[in-house]
Amino acid sequence: MIKDHSKKYNDLTKSMRELGDKIPETMNSFNALHKAGIAEGALTSKTKELIALGIAITVRCDGCIAFHVHDALKAGASSQEILETIGVAVLMGGGPAVVYGSEAMEALEQFAVLED
């Protein structure tokens, strides 16, 4: 195991709450933006989480990978849908996306075990 993605998710959730206490206006606005961005519309929330995951991989954001793998699963994404999202990210992001895509695959495996 390279990273404990569940721990990363939980640690970041706690840190973001603390940040919200220190800069509530900014974090409340960010949370509202997140809620609006992921809301059901022409695209499902699941599809939007998969898009966010692909972006997280290509921009190399560890915390974002943990969050969006977790949230994609919660939104109903299958393991295969997440793996194909990783494939698209590799297409668009090249070698570095392979590394972060591997981390996303590891996160998928860890979160899937927790859900069982």
C-alpha cells in the first residue's frame, strides 16, 4: 500500500472543517459551489464525480483523488467506471497521470473493501 486513502479522506475532512472555522465565508462559498457543481442536472452526480476524479488525476491532487473516488462510489459509480475514468485521465495526462491513476486505483480498492 502506497497511501491510506481512507485516512487521507478523514484527515482532510477534519482539516477542512477547521479551515471553515477560521475562514467561514470562503469555505461556506466553496461548499456551496461544490454542492451546486455536483448536483443532478443534465449530467448525473455520478458522472460529475467521475469527471472530477479524472481532473484530480491529471492535476495530481492526492486529496482530490481520495475525495472523488470516495464520492464517486457513494454516487453509484462501479469499479469499472472508475477504472475507465482513470484510463481517460491517463490519455489526457500521460506518464504523471499513470502514477496518480495508480493511486486512484489503490484508493478504489481501499474504499471498496471498506464498503463490503
